[in-house]
Amino acid sequence: MISVRHRQQVQQQDAELLLRMKQTHFSEDECKALVNKFKFMTKDNKVARQDKLDRSQFHEVLQSTFKMTDDMIMDRLMRAFDKDSDSCVNLSEWIIGLSVFLRGSEEEQVKFCFEVYDLNGDGFISKEEMFHLLKNSLVKQPNEEDPDEGVRELVDISIKKMDIDRDGRISLQDFQAAVKEESLLLEAFGQCLPAPELAIAFVEKAFSVPDHRGRYNQLY
Amino acid sequence: MATRMRFRKWYTMGQTLTRAAQWTSVSEGGRGRLEFSPVNEALINSTIKYVEGFSSKHPAETAIVFKSPLQWKTTLEPSTFGSGYEISDDSVTSKAKDKNDQPLLTLRKLGELNYDIKVYCFNQLSNVLKIAGDMKMREARSILEANPDPTAKMLGDGFATIEGEDNSTLRLLEQTKKESGDEGDELESKLRLLLLIQQFDMQLMNQSLKHISQEVRLTPQQINSEVALLKRYCGADSGSVLEKISFTTDYVFDNGCRAPPWRQVHGDICCLNILPLDGEELSVTANTAGVYINKGIEGESNDQSYERVGDIYKDLVALLKTKSPKFAEIIESKEFELKEDQKEEHFEASDDEIDGDMTERGFEEKKEDKKTEKISKQTTKRKKCATVARTNATLNWKNEEMNRQSREKKDKDKKERSEKRLSRQTIDRKQKTPALLEDEFYSDSSSESEEEEDTPDRRQEQNSDLPSEYWQIQKLVKYLKGGNQTATIIALCAMRDFNLGQETCQLAIRDVGGLEVLINLLETGEIKCMIGSLKILKEISKNTQIRKAIADLGGLQTMVDILKSSSKDLKCLAAETIANVAKFRRARRTVRQHGGIKKLVSLLDCAPLGSMPMTDEFEKDVEVARCGALALWSCSKSTRNKLAIRKAGGIPLLARLLKSPHEDMLIPVVGSLQECASEASYRLAIRTEGMIEDLVKNLNTENQELQMHCASAIFKCAEEKETRDLVRFYGGLDPLVVLLNNSDNKELLAAATGAIWKCAMSSENVERFQELKAIEMLVALLNDQPEEVLVNVVGALGECAAQEPSNRSVIRKTNGIPSLVNLLTGTNQALLVNVTKAVGACATEQDNMGIIDRLDGVRLLWSLLKNQNPEVQASAAWAICPCIENAKDAGEMVRSFVGGLELIVSLLKSDNKEVLASVCAAIANIAKDEENLAVITDHGVVPMLAKLASTTDDRLRQHLADAIARCCMWGNNRVAFGENGAVAPLVRYLKSPDSTVHRATADALFQLSRDPDNCITMHESGVVKLLVGMVGSDDQELQVAAAGCIRNIRRLALANEKARYSKT
């Protein structure tokens, strides 16, 4: 009985997944390859965490394939991927997250980045959050009296540039308007999107993952 | 100056010294004399000492017998010669003899106190000098004057001083090797002699160098540096030497001078106002000959008077020392001892600079022939001496100032850079011989001048008030330097918020070292940073100084590399920035040398427009192509780049882009094409690739810039007839005429009128222009237009009038003739060529001629014969022909020009074929009037024409034969032509393929054949057979002349026979 119910559950999941996949920026083949890669990465996981990437695995992917190094940003990316906030990335979150991460439209990516930078999730990037994000961005001069002065200066510059409604913090609307004006500001507070050539390479590499003979292949 | 410095061969001893001796001008004929100057005195003194000491120091060499004797006129009396000589009344011979028993010294009497002396060896030479005693100086001088190149005499002609490298030593060495034995020994000592002489030469050179260097002329650079130096010591405080020093004008001409052009002719460099600490303000002129006080601004008129007051000084310091005692006092107290090492360092640096630059330039200007190069190198050398001397004079001062200011590295850099620039400028200027200038003019079709390369470097003064932007930018650059990617991007974005079009911001970025960082970012590979950096560079590179700085920092190389990046945004930005930077020649060359042209051309390669739907992707491709075209447009201003674009396959790609409907795309594409159309290969390609149709189509756009480029492309392409036909075929003439209404945009007007001019070279096009009433519109444009427009308008009118007689009366009726005649007084050479042509074309009509005559147009034309430019001379002479033909009472008119006939005859000495042909044609017309013919005969026209007879140029032959035929009509000119050998070459003209030559020649031969001697010459040259053929020609005139000539020859033969029979 359990197995029947389980099967029904799985089938329902599959159907949902299939529907989701149709909404992504990937082709069917690419989806298949990405699913395959996901399975490959999670194949040794314990049963309880089966089909899920945990924090370290996620960091590993970002580090090795996208050359990201900032732990804080990577944690923030994890949160952006992890829609159900269970500290793990499941398959559907993986596919949908990657769709935005790798191929998202400008609008999607602006939202995505904003989510990443909005550390406390209150819908605004405050000065404190900016300071936090930028605090390691300058090389510390040993002879400077106040090592944080430069960072504060940068925060001021950013506020001046992006806080369009002048309320001392950056809302999503502010952010969208600023990026529209100057596309370079999309990743204003730290790199949270892959370099284009790495994004392409990632999808291509997914094709070369040894075929995991699981039931997901039967989906198509 | 009555005497000039002459750089002539003098005294074997070689190259350098030779030029040092100062000769009086020899151009007046006769031998040069050594000028009486301190330099020469010193030279002669050392020479005497050397010769006297020679026999004791080098006994073997003194005995060598010279190849040919040193011979000169002496005032020594035979009686003064002592033992060892056989003395008679009027001759002296030495007892010492050579192998052939020839005395080694002979003295012959020529007249009272006037003897001719020959000396065969150094031994005797030193004897002579000893005997001369007090007269040594005089004797040595006459030896040197009589023997300008003694080595040649001593060792044979093979050792004459040659300008350039001297191989004589090597040659002698080789000879020594080849021959052995006695002769070998002799040669060996000869070699030693030569080496000794050369050694002495060096010695003399070093000695005289000091003198020479003081006499070299001033250059604008020297003045500038001196003024700059003095400026640092201006002000009211205790350390200053002057109250104020300034140039009267700020404008600097291309050659570095500030004086107005009419003063530059006199050698003036600039005028200065100097206010010394004591006394009144001085108005000073710096001339190439030195600096002097001028009269300054006179009275109420505010006019500068350039007249010299007082002495000329070698530099400003010398002048000020005498004029201002206080200045002298302070300057004296400022003098420090020279620091040797520093001096050397300084010179070495400048040396390297010059050499490096020379080679680079040499590479660039391969066309330049070796001779000019050598000369320019020599002048460089000379100038270098000058710089050495000059810096010598003021260097101690500079050192002092260096001590005073703390030697910040930055400061030093600045100085070095300005020095570098200075030396480059000097080289540039020196290289610009007239020939070269022309070369440059033609090789660079660039509509933009190169002057921007010389724009003065305006650096912000450290102490002046800096705008607030400066500090903000400085802070941002700090973040750029010390930030990670994120901070860099924020800083870049913030920097873009400044008004980058504003010069203060542009220069601020440079001055705080921002350019280095920005260019550095391009090499990081971080796409976002690169994009941000390029966005800024693109904006600020609109400034000429920034361009240069970017090129200096190697930014072009990096940007060329970026062109092959995979990011289209990057490619676009890089290409656009290159388009901005490559506005000067050095940058264009850099782009080419790093393979940039090929990469730029490959950017053009996007799918044909309209072949696929306009997706975002495709739109980006088009944008990339546009930016590529933009960069190529900038690059295409250099000839070699044009070539490179063609080689990289750019033409078909441009042709494809030309079909684009977007003006943004069309402007750079047509711009590049019109720039390249100066090359014949492009013109052919533009025609054959069907681009004329598109160009014509785009003449109808709304955008004036595009219209301008299209018209300008047609202007350049319509040199070829096929192209002109195509323009008509595609209906391009109508829009061109419509463009004439657009009189506000002068550039457009110039391009349109240019296109009309060139198109009017085909008579079918002229017809169309007539229908469109273009002539009337052109005449209306004759007034109040800039010269570029006038040149083309007049050119077009000239073509129209020349090809279609009815246009001549149209020009008259629209009142164009007075305007045209008025333009004859201009100075623009291109304009003059066209105006004379147009006036000439108009003069072919009687009524027009009446007006021209009334306006004194012929006199103006005639005065243009004096113009320097052979093209103007020729076209003026051509224009004179119809004037004489059609003027009433032409003979009287011509005679009324004082010196006119002499002038035109003297033009027969020209070496320009076109000038000769035109002058011959004019002379043929002048000679129609008997009185004038008599005058030109007196001016020696006959031998001059006869001299030209050997030409092979058919055009010249035709007019020459015409002129000869006409000139035969006076006196015994026929005989004179025969005597001057003009007849036989004329016969050869009959073999020319050109029938017009035949007619003129037959006519000339007919005229000449009235002299029996000429008949004989002709007959001997085989004229009869050729003429018999011509009698059968269709051309009646030719028939008549040929037959007449044969008749004359035959008559002579008959008379001859008759005479013979009657004798027997």
C-alpha cells in the first residue's frame, strides 16, 4: 500500500515538475541533462535528504563551476534558490533557480539580485545591508585611520545613485529603475550571477554527466 | 648679411671641418674666398702649425710625392728662397727631385709680384711656409683657397671629400693589399698620411665646433623653452628676475612661430612683452637671427611696429642682461657651477630620442628619397649642436632651479615628457621639406588636419584652484585602484555620472592617473569592468589630449584585442572608442600595426539586412557592424589603412552595409567610402560593386551629413568617365543640383559643387545640367563663398563653358564674368587653376572677351604667369591663348603689358611639360602680331624653341611646331631655326601617331623650307617620303602644307640642277 501511495505521490510530483519545466528557459533536452546532473550530485545522499542539495553541496557547485568565493553571497544565493526555506534545494527549486540564474530575463534577474541583496528580506536594501555587502570590497590600507571610511563612501555613492525616491534605502522599484538606467548596476553589491561564458559552459557540461538510469529519464 | 655661411668642401680633412669653414658666397661667380672670420682664422692657424710640425714628426710621410701638385699664386719673391733651390730671375726649382726627375717645387713668374707656385710634397710645403715668415697667414690662406680639396690633389681624385660616408681609407687599404713590393711600401705610407690627415681633421673639427655652435640660428623651440624658463622667475618676490614676460599673441602656427605670417617671412618667430624689475616694458622680437628690441605698439593706432631698435642678441638672457642691470645682477648671482654628469645624461636622453624617432620616421616615410634624408640628418646634426650650445648657456641656471624645487618624481616626469614632445616636434618640422609636405598632402586625404597632434598640452597647474570634480574623481580613482570588482563597478558607474564631455573632468581623470587604471581594467577579462571602463573611455576620448594619452599608454593595443571578444557589447564599445582615438596619424598606425584593421573589417560582417527578422540578436550584430564602420572611418584617413581595409576584404562588406536603410549606419559607411575613394582601386570597386546607385539614392535623404558624404564620394569617384555616366544613369545629377540651394551648410555645398564639377567633365552630364539650370545657380554661388566651395564652383563653370559654347553666353548673361575675373586676384592655387581655366573657356566667345578685356582680365592672367606653381602658370598660359585670339587689337594689348613678352619667353626655361606646351601655344598666338614677334625674337625665342625640339611629348610637339611655324615669319628666324638644329627633330614628329602633331609639323616644315639650307637638312632626314604620305591625307590643311613643303624642296633641287647644267 505504501508503495502504491508513494508511487502516486511521485507521479504527482513528476507531473508538477514537468509543468514547471515548461516555464523555464531551458529546452527539454537541457532540462533532462540538468535533472540528470542533479541526480548525479545527490546520488550518495542519505535517504532523509535524498533528492536535495544541502548548503555545502550547493556551495561546492557555485565555487567550482561559477568561481564564486564570497560565502555571504553564496548563502544569499542559497536562500534565493530555496523557496520553501528548508535549507535545502530540491529538484524543482534547482531547475527553476537555475533558469533565472543562468538564463533569466533582465526583469527576472533584477528581482533575483534584489532578493540576494535584501539580507533581511524586508523588501528594501538598507544602508546597513549595503555596508555589510560591501565591507570587504576595498583593499584595506594599513595607514588609514578609519578603515571603513571608504566603504561608507561607497555606500553613499550607491545610495546617491540608486535611491531614486530618496527615502534612504533602495526599494525594488528603485533598483529596477537604476538597473534600467545603467545595466552594470545589476550586480552592484557583489557578484551573484555567473559570467556568460561560464553559464553556457555549465549547461553544456551537464550533458556530459554520465546518464543516471533513473525513472526521470522515463519522463520523456 | 653680405656673406653667408657656406657649407662647402674645404680642406680634405674631411667631412666635418669642411662645413665649418666659412666661405664668402661663390654664387656671384669666380672662386670662393675664405671669409674673414674668427673661425677661419683659428682654422688657418692650426693648419699652419700642423704643417710646420709635420716634417719633424712624420719624416717618412713628408716625402710622399703628391699625385698632382698643390698650385697657387704666391707673392713670395724668388730671392727669398735659400739653399736647396736653383734660383733664377723669374723662376725657382727645388734641387730635390722625384723618381722622374721632376723638381718637387717650381715657381714661375706671371707678372709683377705675382708668381705661380707648384708643390709636390709636404716637405716642400712646410719649407714654403717657413720661408714665408710673417706672410704665413696670407700664404696659407691662398693655398687653401686655391685648393679647396687638398687630399684629392695629394692622393688622387679617388680621395676627394665626399658628402656622406668616407671609404677612402678602406680603398687605400685594399690597394695596399693588392700590390706588393716597392709600390706597396709607398702606398702604405700614403695610407699613414691619409690617417694622419683625418686625425688632424677631427682635431680641427672639435676646435671649430665651439665657434659654429654659437652662430646657429634660433628656433621657436629655443625661444619657447627660454621664455618658459624665465616665466618661472617672474613676479614681485625677491627671487624673481623679471616682473612679467609674455607673448603678445597666444596663437601658435603649425611651425611653432607666433609671429604673423608676413613677419615670418622675415624670420620672426614671435614678439614678447617683457617688464623688467627696473625700467619700462620692453617690446622684443625673436628672430631666427637673434632677439632684438622693436618699436612696439605705436601711438593710438594700436599697430605693432616691427622695426628693429638697437642690437641683435643671441638670446633673451643676453638681451636682458644689457637692458636691465638688475636682471644681470640677479642672474649672475644665480649662476651655479655646471654639474658634468647631469649634463651628459640630459644630452644622451635627447640623443636617443632623436635617433629613435628618426628610425621610426624613416620607416614611415619610405617614399622619401635617400638624398633628402641625408640632408635632413645633417641638419639634425647641426641643430643638435645648436641645442647643445644653447642648453650649455642656460643649463647652470636650470640646475639651480632643480635644486630649489624638491625633485618630485611627478615633476620630473612632466619635464621629460615635454622634452620628448619638443624634440619630436623639431624632427617633424625638419622633415617637412617642401617635397614632403606635398607628399603628405596627397597621401592623407584626411579632411581633418593633423594639427591636433601638436595641440599644446594644457596640464593643470598644481596650485591653481581645482574644481570640486577633481577631488571627487580622484577619490573614485582611488576606489578603482583599491577595490574589488564590486567596488570597481560602483566607482565606474559613479564616474559616469560626471559630465564626461567637459574638459575639466576629462583632464581630471587623466591627471589623477585614472587613464592608467581604466586601461588596466581592460586587461582584467572582467566583462563588466571592461564595459564600464570602455563606456568612460569612449566619452573622454573625444578630447584630443586624452586620445594621445590613451595611445601613449598602449590602450589601442588592448582595445584591438577586445575586438575579438565574444561579447558584442564589448566589441561595440571598443570599436567606438577606437573610432574616437584613431583621429590622429600615430594612433591609426598603431591600430594597423596590431592587426586592428582586419578585426574591424570582420565586425562589418553581419547578415544582409532584410534577410532575417529583426531579432534582438540580429540588431546587436548590426550595431556591431555600425561601430566597426565608425572605427574604420577614422582609420581610413591614412593611405596605408585604406590599403589594409581593401586587403582585409572590406569593400564588399561596406557595399552590403550601404544598402542599409538606417542613417546611423550609412553615415560611417559612406564616410569611410568617401575617405577611401581617394585611391583609384576603391573608385573602381565602388563603381563595379554597384555602389554608385546607393550613393545616388542616399543623396535624396533628409540628413545633410549623409548627403554631404555621398556627394563627396561622388566628387572623388567621378574622376572616371564610367562613374560619371553611372551617376547620370541613376539620376544623380538632379539631386546634386537641388543641393545647390542649400547655401547655409558650406561643407555640404562644397561636396555638392565638387561632385557637379567632376560630373561636368562628361558632355552628356553638361546637357543635363543645362536643362536643370545649374549654370545660373553656380554663377549665383560665385560671391561670398568660402574657398573650398569657390574652387569647385569655378571648376564646374569652367567645365560647362569649355564643353558647351552656349553656356558661355549664359555665364555672361547671368553676370558671372566680373566675378570670375575678380577671382583672378586670389591666392589659393587650386582656385587659380580653375579660375584661369574658366576665364579661358569664356574668352573663346567674342562678347565675353570684350568684358574680360574691359575688366583688365588679360593683365591679371598675365601676372599669374609669375606664380610659383607650374599648374597655375600653365593654366594661365592656356587661358591667354583664346584671349589673344578673340581680343580686338590683341597685338596692342599684349604690347601694353610692360615686361610681359619677356616674361612669357622666359617661361620656356621651365621643366614642366604642361607649362612648356601652354607657353608654346601662347607664343604661337602672340607671334601672329608682327611687332610682337619682333620683340620676342629679340628676347631670344628662336634658340629656346629650337632647344625644345627634341621632345617626345606629343602635346608639346604640336604646340611647339605651331609656335615655330609662326615665328618663322620674322626676319631670318627661318635660318636661325636651322642653325639651332630645330629642323631634323621636327621631321621626326611626322612619325608620331598623333594627326594634330602632323598638321602643325607640316605647317612648320613648310615655313622652314623657304630656306634652302633647311631644305637640305630636311631632305637628308628623309622628309620627302613622309610628306608624300601626308599629301594623301584627308586633312586639307595638312595636304596643303605637305605639298607646299615638297614644292620648296623640289624647287631647290631644280634650281640646283639648272645651275649645274648652265655651268656645263
